[in-house]
Amino acid sequence: MLLPHEVDAVGRLRVPEAGDPLRILVSACLLGRPCAVDGTDSGMGGALGDLLDLPTVRVIPFCPEHHGLGTPRGMPDIHGGDGRDVLDGRAVVRDEHGNDLTAGMLAGAAAMLAVARQHAVELAILVDMSAACGSQVISDGGRLVAERRYRRGVGVATALLLRHGVPVVSQRDHRTLGRLRERLQPGFVADPGARDHHETDWYRGYFGAGT
Ligand code: SF4
């Protein structure tokens, strides 16, 4: 299996208590913040249900693209690789007009890592398919085209967090999020049929079964 993120990271997290909640860095749009490219939350608000309201959770929200590029902004997508390649200078980030947004994306990622360190975050839950926050799938080149293409990979901010030891889970990794909730909420029983993004029919159909 060729996965960009670490499947079992949640299993190594401590079991928190209300007086010492798990410190979770969260894509700000997942909290309904209007930080997406068009100045909305891109429909992400509430995607995690009441998971973040548990007393065993302390939420640290951040939007790396807003920090590095402002809002509203062009649509950033990675050309020539994924976020790890951007960090290493092998790929660039461009918007739909061809403007090079690489420097702003790197600045946003660095700021997100600084916040993670400041709050000693233990886990990040980020929005998949984002050029900054993606952790399983990103666009392969610009997405605002007639036929959008995808690649397995991580966004720029995710790449930097992973490189510095912060585990990242996406809002689409329902099986992992269920396991997380079992750690956060005594007595909670996760849906045994829930699947992570890489286990979905779409993922397997697009990238091939067994990937
Ligand atoms: S960069 Fe991340 S936090 Fe910001 S809008 Fe995109 S997915 Fe949400």
C-alpha cells in the first residue's frame, strides 16, 4: 500500500482526560471560518460533527493559505509533485491564472508549524484534497480545468507537519476518526463499517485496488 499519511498514528496517541485534553490542530474551515479561496468555509464547517466539542479535545484552528496568501485568493494547486516536493524545491504552487504562489504557501506552512509547536499539538485534522492541507489526495496540477486529475500525496502544510512529527488525519478518514473518538469519549463504539479515504470505492477506482 502506497499511502502518504501514517495510518496507525492515532493508535499511539495518549488517552486524554477533560482536565488534560488532546491538543488538536484543525483546518480553520472545518470550524466554519470563512477562510477558503472564495471567502466562505467551502462547506466544510460541521464536517466533523460534534467531535471537536468533546471536553477531551482542545482545538487549535489555523488556515495556512489565509496566512500566506490572504482571502479571497486564487485557487492554489501543486504542479510537478506534492507538498513534499514543494518543500524540497522540486514542485511549485500556481493559481488558475498561472501565478506562482509557492512562497506564500511555504510561509503559510511554516506559520502552521509554528502554531503547532507553540501549542504542542498532538494531532492535526486537516481537509483532504487541499494543496495546503491535503493528506491523502491532492490535485495533479490545477483543478479548475475541464478534467481534474488527482494524485496520491500531501499538501504543503501537511508535508511540513509530517516532517516534524505531527500526525495528520483528514476529515474523510472516517475509520480513523472513529478510532480517535473511542480514545476521546469513553464508551463510544465506532462504526465498524466506516472507511478511510484510501479505502473508498472512489479512491480504489481512481488509483487502482490494492494501492
Ligand atoms: S488551506 Fe486548509 S484551512 Fe485553509 S481553507 Fe484550505 S483546507 Fe481550509
